[in-house]
Amino acid sequence: MRVMVKFDRDSIITKRVLPDLLDRAYRSVLARRNTAATSSNKTLYFVEDVLYSVSLLNKNEAMTPTTPLANICCEILTEDVNTTLKIFHPRRLVEVAEAINSLSLNQPRLLDAVCERLARSDSLGKLQPPKICEGLMAISSYPGTSKAFLRRLRKQSVRSKVSPRHLVMAIQSSGQFADDEDVKTIAYNMITRELLRPINGDSGENLINTLSVKQIVIILRTVNKFDFKNIRVVKELETAFERKLGETSEREISMFLLFLREYGESVTQETGAALGKRLLCLCSDGGTLEPTSFVTALRSAIKLFGKTNPVVLSSYLETMEYLCTPKTGFLSRIDSFQLSLLVESLVFVRYTEENILLEIATAIVKPRITGSISPSASYRILNSFNILVTRTPSQTLQCFEEKLFRLLGSNLLSAKIKPYEAAGAMFAYAKAGYILELGIFDHLSELVSQNAWHLPPRSIAQCLWSCGKMYELETNMQKLPLAEAPPYLLCAAQLVKNLSTRSSELTAKDLAQCLWSMGRLDLYDQYAAETLAEQATKVLSTCFACEIANILWGLSNIGFDQKEPVITISRRMLDSDVSASPKEAACVLYALATMGVTEDEIFSNLTSSMIRQMDQVSAQALANTLYAYKTANKRPPRTLLDAWVTERLGIVGIQPVSFQWS
């Protein structure tokens, strides 16, 4: 049976007689187990032959009925393990380890004894180089024995006797010990010397030309583990991979792109586009791709070639669109984690095709996904889908977004959610305006406030803005009594204190979010207000009109009484590179008047800007402007009112008429 399985397992005769052979082997092993002579040499050799034959069969097809037979064989070998170790040649011990590994058997006692015996020098010296490489794959969980095997490959005379297949095995196994300097040296020699060793005399060819695509990818990933930089073999391996692109599977493409991404190796756009076209070719004619491999390939391509590179990414996105159609079944096979990564990838590339987004949303809300999704994946989907809906206005997508918050929101109550995920989820809730389950938002805000020092200032600023936005939506812009204040209000106060000590790290946008939220939540902290206002004067050159308007509105709403920084900030509106909309100009005028700042130049300049954009002036903006003039004890310019009446209301004043008498 051993000979047939090893050398002729695919023949018709073998396939016909194999079931009967297995049945006889099973009955024979059981019979020998029940006799007193189980530890005889012939019995142990026979049992090992059966065990090894079963493991060889398992490499081609899963044969679950053989697992009990393999376990019985291992138990017989374990009963008198000392005899087994004594009579077995090291080659047979390697075969036992291979069988236990390939069949995933739980036989720790036998495997421990085998590995301990193989680590001895007298055993290693009896093993042929190819068998050493095969054994490395089986004993990878035993560092001592594995390193002893690898040290045998230190000699070039030993390495030269192995085939390319066995050399790849050894290289792959060495990657598990990337921190060991001795193993690193051995791996470097195997990769840089043996792979480049000439074959066929002066033809210029080397072992790389004989490798399969899968073997090339395995070696490249090992190179990345050891962090071997600037070695010639990497370029040759990449070139060989590109030559054999027509033979690649989606898994090999994803592993190759992942290597390039992690290793930091540059690659041409033509190569990236060719890989994408190969993926599209693999799923054409009714085919499909393995979800994890495709998502990994897509994300790696985005990282390597940029988020907005149509030359490369078009084929990847075309493949994604095909896979998301119902006929492929791709979305019915993808798990929740990979689905969350796919949705996040669509955010990166600014994807806006509504039909595909609807297909993905439909897949997300199915019980198969919502019933098994993790808190991290829930956060990623909610945050990403919210951005996609913002970019693709659609009533149907908005309905799906609300359904997603309802189905996935409860997962965010988990203790496993990370602070940065809680911060992102708060921002998503606020942008979506979802206020039906505020208890979840309260939990997220509490988690963020407790871990604020572990978050960057920008994330905290966004969380503070989220609190202000949710308060605005919940109260309809009406202040609540202190006793009725929502729990997240207390958390917002803690976030303000945190940011006041880290104000030097805040950008103009961060400051606008912070101060707007303080104004909306009526959170007055003297030290925080002064610190943030001072930081605003330092980053003034980077402020746009919208940010200046929010900063000044927030300061005015909390009763900020220091005019000097307010005047400095407001004069930024006079610069030529700042263009304010009527709404922003009216907001600034309202805030300045509220704080008692009545600079004529600022009032005149902003009013003139509104008159030039009269077609965009709303009634609210006009009311705010008139209120500002009244509060500042100024007379509003007549041209502003005339332009509003004429251009917005369509009322034409009575013009004097002159008559000529004949």
C-alpha cells in the first residue's frame, strides 16, 4: 500500500483496490493492537507504513474515515515509544512527524519524543538533505529541533543536494525564526546563493526560472519576514512572477501585492494594471474569486498605487462590480470582517455607484452577517457607509444607513471596542444624525473620555463636535435644564479639559470643531477658551472663512470677553485669500456684535461681500446681519436692504417720472 500510494496513487488500479486495502489495514492494525506482540519490530514498521500512507492520501483529498486509523497507529507507536525511537531510522521518524502534522492529529507525547530524538546529531547525520527539508515543515512548532535541522543546511554541499521544491520548503520554514541571527544567516545564503545558482552551464538561467508562481510568492514573503533589503534576488523573483502572470490564481496575486505593500518595493503601474486585469480574467465567464484574497488584493493595490489612480484601479473596481452581482454568489460567501474591509476600501477610492452600494448594503443587513459581526467590523461598516451615503445622496441608501445603525449599533456596547473605534463611531452617529438610540452614544462618549489620552487631538475634537451635533439634534437647539442634561454632556466637559492641555497640537479645523461645540453645549471653561483662542491666532494663516465663523460663533456663545484675540481672528476675513459666503459673513458679524467688537472695516467689508452675492443671501443671514448692526449701534447700509428687496423679493421701487409738455 505504501508503494502504491507514494508512486502510483492516481492510477485506475490504485483507486480500485485502495478502499479494500484501507479496510484490511484498519482490521489488521486493530488485531495487532489487541495482541501481546504489538511492540515487535515488524508490527511497528507495518503501523508506520500505514500511518505514512494515510498521510500521503490526505494531501490530495480529505479522507475523514482515515483519521481514526491514523490515531490508532499513533497510539500503538506511543505505547512503547522507547522501542519505536530505538528501531526506527530517522527517516521513519520524520515520516511520523509529517503524518501527525498533515493529518492535524493531537498526539503531543509521540511528537515530543520524535522531535527530541531527531534533534540529536547522530540522527541528523543519517538524514538526506531532501528529508531534512520535508521534516522542517512537520516540526515547525519545535524551535530547537527546527533550528538544528536548519543548521544542517548551513553547508553549501548539503544545500546543493536539494531540489528547488525542497529548497522552498526550507526557506519557508526558516521564516518562523526571523529573530534568530543564526537562522537569518542561513536563510540569506539559501535565498541569495542557491536561488541564483546557475543551471544548464553557461545558459545564464538559475533556479528561479524553475519555480512555480506559488513558490515565488512563498520566498518573497519570507524575504519580507527577514527584512532583507536591496538584494538582487527580489527583482529577479518579481520579474519571474510577472513572466508567469498568466498562471497565477487570485490567492497568489493577493500574496504578491501584500508582499510589495509590506516590503515597500516599488512596482510600475503597468504591472499593477496587469495584475488587476488578471483578476478580472479569472472571474470572467461566470467564474468568481475567493473573498479574502480579492479584498487583500484590492486594499494592497490602493495602498501601492494611490486612492485615485484610474490607470491601475479601474480593473480592480470592475472586478469588484462583477463580483457584487447576485449571479457570482460572492457576497453570500464573504464573511463580516472581509465585508467591512471591502466597504472601507470603497471609501478610500471615493466610490459612488449606487447600484453596487445597494447590493453590498443588502448583504450587510442579512442575519448571516449581523449575527456574527464583531464590534470592530461594526464600527468600520457604520463609519464607512456613512461616508459613502454622504457622497452618494440617495433616499434608498439613507434608509439602509438607518437600518445599519439599528442592527449593528448594539455591537458597539461591547467592552472589546477600542477607543479609536469608539471615537470614529461617535463621529458616524453625529454625521448620520441618528438619535434613536442615544444610550449607545452615551456609552461611546464615556469610553472616549476615559481613554482620551490614548487618542490624538483630532479624534477628540471630532468627538467633541459629535457631542455638540447630537445635542443640537436632540434638543432642537433649545437649552435643557441642568437636571435633564444628557450624560454625554459631562463627557464633553472632560474632553474640553483634555484639549486645553494639548492645544498646541490642534489645527484650524480642530479648533473650529472644539469652539463650535463649546458654544453649542454652553460649556464655558475660562482657561480652555483662552488657550484655544490663543492657538487660533497662531494658526490663523491656515484658517478658512468657515473655520473663522465657527471659532467666533463658539466664543460669542460662551460669553468670551477678551477682545484682542477676537479682533485678530476676525481681521483674517479681510485677507484676499479668504472668501466668505453670505452665511459665514453674517455669522461673523453676529458673533462680533455679541462680543462688543464693532470694527468698521470688518463690518463694511463683510457687508459688501454679502451684497456681491445677494442671490445666495438667505433670510436668516439677512436677519443675523441686521441684528449685528443693531447690537453694534450701527445703521445698516441702505444698499444691502435695497439689493435684498430688489433681487430676492422682486419688488421694484417707484421711480420718478418726468413729463415733456408739447
